Amino acid sequence: MRRTAEAAALRMILVDLMKGTDTPVVILGDMNDAQMSNTLNVVTGQPNYLVGLDQGGSDVDLYTVGTLQEYRSLRDVYYTRIHQNQRESLDHILVSQEFYNSAKKRIWAFTGMQIFNDHLNHDHHRADGTSDHGIVRATFEYRPNRGQAMRSTSSPARGTARSRQTP
């Protein structure tokens, strides 16, 4: 229950930050829960994926990079931690519609995700000083949708970068 309450508090902060703006938002790190968990469902707002540009994107939802990658290929095994011989994904990258390929307000196009987790398969990785979590890397390229490109070049940048930490 505590995780869900923390997720709801984070969601309120994110909605406040994103609603009515074109501010790109990236949340990344150890969410301490799986991709399809209630915690991530609350934080992301469960956006619709794979909708056309005329409907795509959500002003206040986040898209998991893991899901974006799954729509491209299941070739890579996505796990960032091994606990009692179970592979799990606790580390995530969540992005706003400005990074979602099918969004009307896309600025950055998703080009791929990589997981660096080979060190987790060695029993001595802790003795080597490496983390017990893998590293998630997402890449994007600047490719705004036509309407968004005209908006971003015709108006000055608005707002400032803000960061907040949650308990």
C-alpha cells in the first residue's frame, strides 16, 4: 500500500508539471517495481500506445521506454536485477509525449533501448564493486512532428528545467 501511495503522490507532482505544457519530462531510475505493476501504472497514467498521429500522445501520461522497445523487438532480454535467481526489471525510463513517436507533440523520436546487465550473471559482481542493478539506456533523435517543429522555432523557449525528489 505504501508504494501505491508514494506513486500517487509522484503522479500528482507529474500531472502538475506536465498539464497544459510542452515541457519534455523524463523520469528514470530504480522504481523498485516491475513494468506492469500497479505502482508504474499509477505513475504513468496508463497511456494508450500505437495510436495514430491524429490522436497520439497524452498531456499528462508517461510512456515506458521498455514498452516502446517491445513494440520494435523482443530480441533483448529486459532485466535489471537478479534476486533469488529470478530476473526482474526494477529500473525504468519513463518519458512524456514529447519523446513518444506517435504523439502529435513529439519533439524527440525514440530510436532504441539497451540494457547493460551482463555483470549481474557473475557471482562475484558485488566483490568487483559493481551495482546489483543493470543500466537502462534509451536513445532519441531530434525529430519534431511538422506542426511541433514550426511551434518550437517560432516561439521562445518557455519555462525552466525543474527537478523534484520524492521520498
